[in-house]
Amino acid sequence: MDSKQTVLEAIIEEVATDLYNKWSSALPLEERNDVAFQAMSKNAQETTLFVIQTFMNKFNAAADELKDK
């Protein structure tokens, strides 16, 4: 982890890398090329960020709801 990188940023980067690796290993050999790998890398970053943000929003909303009870 870079000293300027937050823990959350490091987690997002690690999860995105894992997702990219999963997708790229599942790609048929004849479809593997630089363009496909670049697109998967970008999509893995965007998907990971979306999923983590959505999870955090739902988690915080549920915590607020429980706190109000």
C-alpha cells in the first residue's frame, strides 16, 4: 500500500485486481488481446468502485435505521 493511499483505496485496488484476474482468466484464448484486457481493467475498476459504494451506502442506511429504533 502506498503511504498516501487510504485503506479503502487499497482495498478497492486489490478487489479490482482480483476481479480483473477472474475475468481475464475466463476469457477464451482467441479473444485475449490488449484491447480486451484494457477494457476489462477499466470495467473491473468501475465495477468494484460501484459495488463498494453501493454496499457502503446500504450499510450506512441500515445502521442509521437501527440507530433510530
